[in-house]
Amino acid sequence: MTAELSPIDKAKYAAARRSVDFVENGMKLGLGTGSTAAWMVRCLAEKVKAEGISVTCVATSKRTADLARDLGLTVVGMDDVKWLDLTIDGADEFDPNLNLIKGGGAALLQEKIVATASDRMIVIADAAKEVAQLGAFPLPVEVIPFGWQTTKALIEETLYSLDVLNREVTLRTHRGKPLKTDESHYILDLNLRRIGNPRQLALVLNQIPGVVENGLFIDICDVVVIGNGDGRVTVRDINSGRIEDGTVNLADSGNIFADLGD
Ligand code: 5RP
């Protein structure tokens, strides 16, 4: 390994490493997007090589597809498989019911399609992503560029009838221009501070013309794997109510960098 990982990267690595224990030979897998998901893709590639198993992957972004292919994983389109056994992805926030805010990496649309079309969704996160109530992280909403300012105004107006603490909506930019998603849409970030009723908000937002999808994942996630900087991991299953504590050997993260020639 070339450099010592930061505590947050160790936590992300720990969660990612533990999550690939759920992967079995022959599975069709959804691969998430973001820094934690990138760790998972590296751990998965290592597992596939070490155990000689075969998996078929659908990526939730071009970034993830490129990484997975570079590491030798088989990546196909969503329509090639139509349904998946398991999706493993990161999140920006998760609450006690495992409802999520996602889309910090602007991939929420493909992420929601892939997670919804999976028998099981596992979220991997560092402990800081756990919240009592969603909303401190700005909620990403993917919109069509045509008339986006009208869509923004409609969202702002709609927020007045909803249980949120703040109503600031901003267009996400990159190098001074509107950030474009893989589908060439825009992202509006809703700084709400607290979302009183995430289910209602998710439904109402998707009724607004111009909105493609929102970053609230309600009743989609089954399991969360929470990593800590010292290698401790907790696996929480919302369906069975089971909670399991364990430890990941952080020294193994060095192998991944070595394998990549990093
Ligand atoms: C991308 C996402 C990511 O999963 C989320 O932003 C978490 O990212 P990271 O693992 O880098 O903290 O939703 O659209």
C-alpha cells in the first residue's frame, strides 16, 4: 500500500469488505456508485479472483462500469439481465428504518432502478451516515434540463405544504456549468435540514413535471453494513431484525492497492 488510509476510508473499506461476504457464485449483482461502492468493487474483484467464482454485474454509472471492467469483472446492461440477486451501494444518509438519501454522486436514477430490481439491497456506509431523521444531507432531485427553472419553482412551491425545516433549492454545478448526469439530466439539491415524512415527500416530488426521480429510497434497502475506522463492522438486517457485530482486518486493504499496482 502506498499511503495510510484516512479513518473514513478505513471505515468505508471495512463496510465494503464485509459486504462482499454476501456474494455467491452465479449471482447477478448491482454495483453502486461513490467512494464506498468503489471499495466494494475492488473487494469484489479480489474475491472473484481468489475464489474462482463467476458473477454478472450491472453498474449504476459509467464510472463504476469503467472501474469494474478495468478490474476484470463482467459488466452487462440492465436489460440483459432484467432482475438482480443483490445490489450493494453506498448512501449519503440512512435512518433507523433503513430509508436512505442517495445521489451525492449524481447517480440516483440508475441506482434506484437497479436497487428496485434486486431481490436484496445492501447499503455500505461509514458510521457517520447514520441519522435519527433524514434531511441534514441535501436531497438530490434529478430533473430534465428543459424548463428546469420552472421545475425548481414548482418544487419550492410544493415544499411549503410539506413537513420540512428549510426550503432552499440549488442547481448542482461542475466547473461553473450545470452538472449533467449519465442521462444528461440536471440535479437540484434540496437543503431541507429535516424531512418529517420522507415517504410523502418522495411521492409528491415525483408528481412534479420535469422531475425524473428523487434521492429518497423508501423501503428499498434490506441490510446496512456500517464500518468504523478501527475495522469494526455492524450488519443490521431490517427484515429479520438481526444485528451482527464483527471485525475486518484492515491490513487486507493494502492487497487491493498492490493488486491494482497503485
Ligand atoms: C451516488 C450515491 C453514493 O452512494 C453516495 O453519495 C455515497 O457516496 P460515498 O460512498 O462516496 O460517501 O448515492 O449517487
